[in-house]
Amino acid sequence: MTTHTNDCQACDFRQVYIEARDWPAGTTKPIYVHKSEYPRYVGIRSPVYEAVDGQQPQKLLGHIPQVSHTFGYWENQYAYANEHGLTIGESTCAANFQSTSDTAIMSIRELTQVAMERCRTARCAVEAMGSVAELFGFYGEDPGLPGGGESLTIGDGKEVWVFHITGDPTGHSAFWAAQRVPDGHVVAVANAFIIRQVQCDNHPDFLCSTDLPQRALAAKVWDGKGILDWNLAMGPDLTNFSYTPGFSPIPLYTSGRLWRVFSLVAPSMDMKRSIQPHDYPFSVPIDRKFSVRDLMDLQRDHYEGTDVDMTVGGLAGPFGSPNRLFKGVGLQLQGGQLPRAISIPRTSTSQLGQSFGQGLDAGLPSGLSKLWTAPDSPASTVYVPFYLGVADADESYQTGSQQRYDDSVAWWVFNFVANFMDLNYRLMNVDVKAKLLELEDQIDKERGETEALALSHLRSGNMFAASKVLATFQVQTQRHVVKSWRGFGHFLIMKFNDGFVNYPNVGTDIGYPAWWLQMFGVNDDWSPKWAIASSTPPADYTLLGVGPYEDVSPATVSQAVTLAAAAELLPAASDSGVSSFTWVFSCIACLVSGAFLGRRSSTSGRSEVSEAGLLFHKL
């Protein structure tokens, strides 16, 4: 499995299938300047990209030779998964070299397209992208050194590789290296390179650009002693590097997410948090097998249950919102760094590739490999399947832009709920978690039945029938999820209108929690009050032993209901945690065993979530 959140406020979120094609000898592939905003591409690659309202194509940078046949694949900001089960996740990384489209023509998006068009395996993808980048030059999609590098996780059902790339001093070529992820291991990439010592001499677990050590030595980023350390040579030290010029260094932006992923997938390692990203290993062995839904839940994390739980404290407000606003003049003047969770509000889409490789593998053919896609912030969205090699999709996932609100568009349906939750995140999140669980369980049940039928067609050699079954299910599921979530959003408007709980009875008071009022010294004096930062909570925070949630339920609800609901939501005590641009997670799930801290909506934790959901629906 590989996964990626495209954390981009202004990005084009349309999901598009690029059909397989045959090309005459001598054909070239046009390469355009990278653009993230809508429309990211205008042209003939798909009907979705046809020009409307006078749209013009992007600037043409050049051409590269085309192969005789290109495979079909799903793309969004990047090419994510092709018909042969090759999947990719992406993370932009700070680098010591910066190239531009004035001298180089290959961005990471164009490279992922090359991989998906030409390759069946992860190793092929690394070599194809690397050779094209060396020949035609690589440039970062974001300006300056903060966006000078890129990392991809690439999986094919057999192997997962981590691929790092940056420009070079000439501006016309590229440095790159790739390392295979050990079977049963997990890697996390959080906007910083993770490959350390690079074994370039015919090592089975490494692939490198041409003469990488010698060129690194000539570029004066390596002293030639020992083994070349990619991270130290090609990336800045994030503890003193300003990721955003004009703002303080934010090393926890990277190291916080590394710690969180590793501590959740391998709790037996008792990983300690560190401000220095270099302190973390390339990969860790996962404690136990986990499912695709476990991985979805990891993408939804805000450090819940740790001592830096983002739903707790003054910045979370009276209703426990984990969402933070980055940058801005205020933070520039104040300095410091805000916690950066795995799930953040400005995510455009989240992608999760699930590959079963080529042929029959553990009873599953590559025809059942899929790309799970979720619009907007992972914490409040539903992942829906896009089967690889199946071109059909509901229109709601292929249309729209952030420039115009349209509730027929999947992204806007989920984006509305995510934003509305900030009125009272703590209460609404109970409803959201319950609805997510309901829809995910429904998808899993119907998916199991559908895939069994498709598998029977595949085993009998009837590819057309299998594709038809999967296409019908895929479109119906996507349409149902969007329609359900749209109605759910309308329900939330009614239920939490004007700061009350209005279901099943209208007008039940919520009010502010006592600890919040205590923080601001609320009394009979109406003049403005100001809170002073403190490392300890107000005395009323632990009133009745239920923490900040003592006022979560209206007085009309029994104390038993109050305590039960509060207990489900109360962060667990922990000695660990961290505050923390896009993280990428990959593993070979079928090869691991041990103990894993399971997802909160797994079988073991389902009764808690379901009970809390029922309790709050009774209010």
C-alpha cells in the first residue's frame, strides 16, 4: 500500500482516467509546465480536460520520445495508479539544489506520468523516471529550495521503493536515488528526504543516478569520506532551515509526523519523539498486519491521546478543534511553530493505492488492485474505490474547482462538512465518525460481494464481464457516498444550528465548558478578558473527572450519558507525542505479523464508537 495527501489549498482536485493507447513510431510526448491550480491541464489526454470557457493550454516546455504503447492510469495532481497495479504516493521535500523550467522540463507530475504509462513494476518506474530526469532535467514544483526536491513511494504488490530526486548544479539534469523498503516495514515521508547511506554499487536494494557519488563530490555536498549520505548531502538541516522564508524553522513539521506514524505502527519500539528528523530510521518493522482501513485511519490522525493532542488546549478553542491556520502575519511576528497533524484542513485529496501485483496473488488478481480516493481533509471524508483498469467514475469526482461552490461536486460536499465542524468540532465529530463507519462498513460489505463475482469472471477468462461488474459497483458506490454525505451535511446544519443541539428536540443548550470560561475569568464584569498562556489546565478542566468534556451534554441528559460520551472522547494519558507537508506511507501488509495499535473503528474498538454515536444521536 502507498498513500498520499495532496495538501494544497488551491489545487485542481479532479480525478481523471487516462486511457491506454498505441502510438506510431517516431511519436513524441509533449511536456508542459507544471501547474497545480484549476485547470492543471487543458488538452486532449481525456475528455475531462477539454477546454471550456476559453481555457488555454499550459506553456509547452519540450518533448520526449514516446513509447509504442502506454498503459491506462488514474491521475489527480499526480499519476497515482495504473492498470497493472503500480501505485505511487508523493511528498515535496526541501533540497539543496534548485532548478527551474527555464533549463529543465521534467516536474514530478510529468515523471509520475512516465512511470504509469511505461511500467508494470516499481523498479521499472524508478529507472524510467530517473533516466528521463537525467536526460531532460528535473525542476521542483514549488519555488525555491523548500520545493526543490521530491520523494515518491512506489508499490507494485511485490515491492515498495522510495525514490528521491532533485536538480543538479547544471540545472539541466538531476540527482536521484532509490531504496527498497524491507518486506514487512513501514516508511513515512513528511516533506523531507529519508534515505541515508546510499549503496550505489550494484546493491539489490538501491538504485542511483549516473555516477552519483562522484557528482556529489564535484558539487561539494559530500566530502568523499565513508558512504554517501543522501539526506545530509541533498537536503538541508531542518532544525535551522526556514521552510517558509520569513518564518521560523519548523523541524517538528516533519519529525512530528514521522514519530506519530512509527509510534502507531510499531508501538513495541517505544519510539521517542525528537525535534531532529535525522534521528528517525528509514523504515520500521510493523508490529502486526493491518488493513486498508487502518491506513485510512492513520491519515485521519491529530495526535489524539498524546500529550500534544490537538483537540486539547487553548488553541483548540472551547469545542476541541484540531484545525490550525498556518502562516499569516501573526505567526510571522510571533515566531514558533504550530502543531502539524497528519490530517489538515487544506488537503485537496487523499489517495491510497492498494496493489496485489501481477497475476493471481493470494487469490487476488491485479484486476482487483484499486486506488482509494477521498476528497478534502482525511479526518472528515470517505475513501471510495477506483479500480485500476476501470475507466468509469461518477461525474462528481471528475468535475468542479475551488473557484466556485457547487454541491454536485464531491469535493465541495466533503469540504462543507469539514468547515462546518469547526462550529463545534467535539460534538459533530461523534456524528462524523459514526457516519464514516456506517459508509465504510457498507462499502466493505458490498465490495466483498462484488469482488467475489468479478474474481469468478476473471478466473473464467471473461475480462469484459469482470470489468463491467467493477465499473457498475464503482460508479454506484461513489454516487451513493456523495449523496449520503450531502444529506448528512444538511442534517448537521439542522442539528447544530445557532449553537444549540436541535435533534431530536430543538433548542437544547450547549454553552461553553466551565474550564473555558474560567480561562478568561468570566464574571459579572462585561469588559474584555485576556488569557495568559499556561502549561497547566484550568482547575475546572478536570471537574467531575471527565476533563474538558464535562459540559459536552446538555443538562437534560442524564449524568450517565454525559460520562459515557465524555469517556469515549477524552484523550488518553500518554508520556509521548509531538507537534509537527505531505506524508507518504507504504508497506507490504501481507508479509507482516505482531501487535498493532488498531484503528479506533476496528472490530476491537467499534463498540466504543458506535455507542458514543448512538448516545449523541439521542440528544
